[in-house]
Amino acid sequence: MSPPPAAAGRRRGAGQVAVALYLGMVLILGGASAAGHAANLLLQVLGAALIGWSGMAAAPAGAAEPGRAGVWLVRGMLALVVVQFLPLPPAVWTQLPGREDVAQGFALIGMAPPWLLVSLSPLRSLASLAWAIPALALFIAMRGPLAPRPRTIAGVVVAIAALSACLGTVQWLTGAGYIYTITNYGFGPGFFANSNHQSMFLLMALALGAGLYARARRDGRFAPLRFVAAGIAALLILGVLINRSLACIVLLPIEIAVLSAILWPRWRRPLLFAALPLVAGLGIAATLVLGGSELTGGGAVPGISRREFAATGLRMLRDSFPVGTGLGSFPLLYPWYEDADRVGATFTNHAHNDLIELLIETGVAGAIVLGLFLWWFGASVRRIVALRSGGEIMPRCATVAIGAILLHSLVDYPLRTAALSGFFALCCAIVARPPRHAPHS
């Protein structure tokens, strides 16, 4: 027996409030990848509860199917998780790439090799799965009956981004107010431990803010909010600039050009042509980053330039491919490859290139899942672009945010924080929402 409409409406309203509150908690508390353990544990517990609540709620009428690409993406992700915990006999795992030192260790202590899992660090693999709970919870909730409207979610994101930008400005000006002990002092990381991740958060929020601006303009509510919108945009841009993240500073004008082309279609062609030299600048900047130039601080501390991270990561990839070393295993294995004469007090927790780190840890299985995601994302972008102008502004802006963080992931690890991975999942859910208008005939 179904509940009365009034009770169902109250339950749905409570669920929407819960999703919005949880999103706010993720963005404020989930700003560190290697710190804030209590906060991240809280987000994981609440995220698991939200997944259960969303699963018990009835699917809304007219809910969109995930499509062929989406179905294969989900299957690939589940298979990737299962593979990490497959038990292998000694005759098998000792022959896999990257296991030679492990087998030699058992030989040195005179112990027969036992059965082992595919992952060289099963506990870290489990921790990686737990880390993914907030992002999974937001994606599932935004695809179910508890989902708030995209403009409501965008409003929450922009409000928190503005607060984080204000906090970051105070940190930058005063040298006080930092949330994490291990952080980028002298910059403005806001709610994050890493100032680069703060910059990416503000860039992604700027994209959703553009969607809010378009909606207000379409509804005739723009005039009273004009100066507020301009002030918030300026605050977010300032927050990006004061952190001096080279990748985000290069991405900023490109994103502004693309968003302007979305908001003002008549200017689309000249804006996109104007963005071409900016794209070339992005390529040059990426080369400088990977080259470890003084401009990027690559020569400041021996052994920790982007170029050296990439070179060491490629050696790790060569030794572990195609099986991989297991989710979350990178920090344990990286010291095996470091030059002992150049090791200092700085701890390397990530490859600063999520593509390389993903392939090191998951091998060909991770490459397949990444390919499935890009297939799904490309299909979603084509579907959104084919819709009539004006009907899908928020999903279009969400694709810009997704593109920005994917590019940033080539020189950093923004998706390793609960806040940015949750934001990323949120944007994917917005992109995956059912279309409101038919495509052009």
C-alpha cells in the first residue's frame, strides 16, 4: 500500500534537504586526501546511510535509463573492484609483473609463498573503496527520487565556494585560519588542504554558477541579482589567482571562453576561435609542468618535480602493467623507485598525474574502465549539444566542470579528495539526467 501523496511529498522534501545538507558537508569537510580522517569517516558513514535511503525510495516516474555506455561503465567499475580481491595461488601471482620483490622477500625469510590477492595492499584497496562512498552516495542520490533540482544543488555549491574563497582570501592576507596542519601556508586553500584543489573547486563552482546565471536571466530575475552575480564571480576568480596554481590559471580563461559561448550562442564562433591560442598555452604550460621548470617550482626541492614524478611513475607502470599493483598501493610502492641519494623530508603520496597513478594501480582493467567513462561522457555531451538551445544550460555547464577537472588530473590529483570527487560525481549526475527537450531533427 503506497503512502498518501502528502506523506510521500514530505518524505521526498526531507530527502532533498538531506541530500543538500550532505553535499554541503562533503564540500566543507572533505578537502583533504591524506588528513581529516575523522571528518572523512563521518562522510563515509553518512554516505552509506544515504545510499541505503536512496535505494529504498521508489524510482521516480520517467527516470532515465543509464544507456548502453552507462551500463557498461557500471559493469566495468564493479569488475575492477572484484579483481582487486581475487585470491591467487603462488604459481600464478609470482609470475605476475611487479611481484618479483615480494616473492624474493618470502624466499629471504625461508617461507613458502602463500596465496595472495591481486592487490599488493588489500587494506589500502578497501580504504580506497571507502573513500569513494561520498561520491557514490551523491551520484546515486542525484539520480533517484531524493534528488533536489540542479539549480538548488548549484546554489549550495556556489554559496560554499564563495565562503571557501572568502576564507582563502583571509588566509592569504593574514597567514592564519588554516584548517589543516599539513597545508599550503602563504596561499589561500580555504576549506582544502591543497591550494591547487581549492582553485579547481572554485573553477568548477564558477561553471555551475554560470548555469544559475542563465536560469535567472531566462526567468527574468537577473536584473536585481546582476551585481551579486558579478561579485561572486569576481570572488571565485580572485580565489583562483591568489593560489597561483599554474594549471588552474591556464584553465581559467579557457573555461570563461567556453562558458561565454554557452551563455551567449551568438558569440560562440569568435569566442571559440579566441580560445584556440589559450589551448596552445595550456599545452605549453603542461610541457613546462612535466619538464619541472623553475616556473612551476620543479627545481625547488630535489626529487619532487612533475617531470620526476612522471618519470618515476612511468617506470612503475612499466614494471606493473598489465595487472597493476592494487588500488591505493601507490604510496607504499613509490619509495621502492625513489633515488635514495635524493630522498628528503617531503613525502610523496600521489603521482601528481591521476592517469599514470590509475594505470599503475589497476593496469589494463583501469584503462578499460577509463575508456568506458570517456565513452559515456562523450555520448552524454553529444546528447546535450543536440538538444535545443536554452533547455539544457546546467548540464552543459556541468560538462565544462567535468572537463576542467579531468584536464587538471593530468598534472595533479584533485579527485583524491572527497570534496572534489563528490563534486565530480554530482556533475556526472546532472549530465546524466533525462533530457527535457527533443534533439534537433
